[in-house]
Amino acid sequence: MCKNSVALAALTHALAVTLRGKARVNSISPGWIDTDYKEYEGADAVQQPAGRVGNPLDIANMVLFLCSDKAGFITGENICIDGGMTRQMIYHGDHGWTLTKMQ
């Protein structure tokens, strides 16, 4: 689960159950989203399991999907959009950790 999103996930679940049959309720927990569309290089980019930093379109596309009929069976979910960083659990430079490329 994305950092600091336990309360958001609980609220999302509770609202989905409360509003069942009336509305689908989902939430999005974004990770590092660069709103300037800057191209990152080095550790800032490659440390991301997705290979890049997120941008607003990554979030907007999920919102559009969740609002569509294609997501009609999805409710009560908190969707983490962070390029996989939550699974990595550490950032380049944290606690002296340095990213090195695996061979």
C-alpha cells in the first residue's frame, strides 16, 4: 500500500460499502508526479521500477478509466500510482543508499 494511505483506503472501503448500488467509490494515491514534464536522468529516473518519474497524465488516465464502464466492477479500491516505488521501499540517497545498476 502507498505510504500514508491507510486512512484513505479505510475511508474508500467504508464509502464503497455505504454507497453500494448508488455509486462506486475508489481512490488514487499518487507517488512522485512531476507537473513540469521534466525529463529525469540518472538515479532519479532509473531508480523507479517503471523507469521514469510519473506525470499528471498517469493520474488522469486512471481517473478516466475508473469513470468508464470498463471499471464497472471496481469499487472500494485505493489505487497506488507510483511507478512501483512503494515496492522498492527506498530512494536513492536515503540513509546513504546509492542506486547501482544491476548487470
